[in-house]
Amino acid sequence: MAQKTLDLIGLKCPLPYLRTKKALAQAASGDVLMVQTSDPLAVIDIPNLCRETGDDVEILAREGAETRFRIEKR
């Protein structure tokens, strides 16, 4: 199991979605992806992406404009 962090602060839709999707495609089952973003649409887009891929997602924190996600690859 590996853990990778994606710092997507400052990127606007659709880049956080696309970069998260690419990272998940390269991850192995059981890997954990920590995603940090300031895009307000990411709270909708990233959970929807994980629903489509079957991966587990958890919103860890929402502080101001920033959101942190923890995604476990299935």
C-alpha cells in the first residue's frame, strides 16, 4: 500500500477532476490518494468520480476555500 499526495490548490475545474482520475488510474488496489484542492466544484466532482470508479472517498476537511480528500483505490 502506497500513499500519494496531490496538491491541486489553485487549479480550476476540470483540472482537479482530471488529475485525480489520472492518479487513480495509475494507483494499485489498496493505495491511498490524498487530494488537496481549492476548486469549489471538487466537492461534487471528486466524490462522483469515485462513485463511478468504485473507489472509497472521504472528505477529511473543508477549511475556507480548501478541501482535502482521502481516496482509497479499490
